[in-house]
Amino acid sequence: MKRGIQPADLYPLWTAFLLFAATTLWVPFHDHLVTTDYYDANLWDGLAPRALTGTIAHTFNLSPQGFLYLVQLFKCAWLIGLCIQLFRWLDDRMVAFFLCIMFACEATVYIDNYKTGFVDSVANAWLLIAALCVTASSQRRWLLTAAFALFAALLTHEKSLFPSLVLLLFVWLRKRTDAKIVIIPYALLTTLYLYAIWHVKSSGMAPFEYVQILGDDPLTFLRDKSLNAIGIFTSISMLWLVYAYVGWQGMRTEPQNTRRHYAAFIFAGILLNLSPLLIAYDTQRMVAGMWLAVFILIGDQAPYLNRHLSKHRALLAIMCTLQLLIPPLFIYRQVGVPLNCYAQTLLPAFNSHDHAMLLLHASFRPGLCN
């Protein structure tokens, strides 16, 4: 006898919709396109970086406002997929709910609302599809689907390359015999694509210009423009602690013959997601791909978490509260831009050293605190 849809089956959906609405109200979204580059980029006109979302918008004849709502649709889909999978992995619904809150409050969710026109949420959705194909299915055909989803994330924004490498390392660690099904197609497509767009500029600089930064003075670049402790922490906030806890427990429970490989994967996840800071200076956006490494670890260690994490409900509740109290910021070239009135009230002197940059970003949302 088939079981109908039970109220408990709808918990992940209600959680996702609630968090989507709450984050949109916390940092208000408006349908005025601030950054047009991602909308104007169109693969039908030729290969270009960061052009997939614009291509989808032009394919369906969406206006600039329609493009923004398309990004919000991808963000909502990302939250839905994330919450559904966390509720499937974790038996304790409260634990799953608290983790959903932490993922929903990562920096790019707020930044995409504030400076409308970014496509980070779209890239996150493609990365999640790839992760689900790898972690939620044992069938080999889904691994090939994961390769194309990772490539779609790269077409959306090339910074997706770094969290994609984390996922590929996980496939090599856990499904070594089948890893070539993902790695070879993705490596081939990525190499050909980057070669084709190496000197093409659509938003920001061309890929070769970012690489040139490495040859100049990367340490000075890090110090003066991108390496910011507040920005790194607030990129995923309390999920850093979740990553440390789950990773540590994973290393303890891993068999002796693979423990070193697992430890290398844990540290590689951190280093790969910090690597974009060598070539780009919007700190949180570059590091926020770390959410994928946290998600992968939770799925990998779900049996252990189901046995032990229920004892730490109170701690998770405190972590969620602290995450909600962290003011939403956009760290850009070492300048922190408040994203709502709460952040602006708490941090009035945060940008006193670069008033011009603050005024520039304030011009994006002049009525934010009215």
C-alpha cells in the first residue's frame, strides 16, 4: 500500500520557504539591476566568462527584472534541495533545522539581495546538484550528470572551480574506481572552456588578468585587498565550527589505512576555498564556496552524527542565535559595507578609513535604511 504525503514530509519545504522569506526580509531585495554585466553576457553571442545565467535569461526573453527574479528562483531551489537532503540525512529534525538556518544565512545569500545582479546563488544551485548526484546516489550514471552540473557552475562563475575541486577530491576519496566518470569529462570541458575564454572579458577582468596577479605580488595583494579575517569568518560564519567538528570526528572514525587521505581532504577543502583570495578581493564571495565542503562532510558523516549530534541541540541553538546576531556585511577591498540597518547601526566606524568606498556602495541602495 502506497503511503501518502505525510505532514513530516513537508518540513524541509516549509523550512526552505521560511528561510528564503526571512533572509529576503532581513536584507531586502529589490528588482533594480545594479550590475548589468551578468545579464548582458550571452553564450549565443559567443563564448564568454560568467555567461550562463544571462544566456538563460535571454533564451526566455527575460527583462533585467526577470533576470533578478531568475536568480532568486535559483536561490530558492538551492535552499529547497539543501533542506530536503539535510532532513533525509539526519534523523533529528531539530538538528537538521538548525543546520538549515546556518546554511541559509551564509554571506552570498545576503550579498545577492543587496547588490542585485550577482549570480553566486545560481552557481550554488549547480554545485548542489552535482553534490547530490555524488552523495545521494550510488548509480554511476549520476556521476556523469555531476560532471555536467559542475561545468554549468563554471559557466555561471569561474570561482566555482575551487569548490568543484573539493567535490572531485571527495569522489576520488570515496568512489575511486568510478572517479574517472566525473573527473575526466569535467577536466576536459574545463580546459577547453578556459582556453577559449582566456582573453575574453564579460564581467570584471578576463581570466588571464586574474592569473597575472599571481605573478605580480600576491602577498601584497592579500595584505592590502583580500585577506580579511572578518570577511573569511562571516563568509559561512558558524559553519566553520560545524566543519571543524564533523571533520575532526571523521578523522577519528576513519579506518587507519585511509585516515591520512581523509585528513588531507579536510585541509584541502579549506585551502582550495581560500585560494581565490590570491586573485580577487571580494573576500566573502570568494570563500563562501566553503559551504559545499561542509555539506559534503555532513553527508559523509551522517551515521555518526545521527548517533551523537542530538545530544548537542542546545549548542546548535546557541550557534544559530550567534549566526543571526552577526551583522550582514559585504567585505570588499578590506572595506565592510553594512547590508541592512542593523549592521549599519552596529558598525558606524567600520569604514572610517575608506569613506569614498563606503559612499560608492551606499549608492547601490540609497534608500536601504529609510
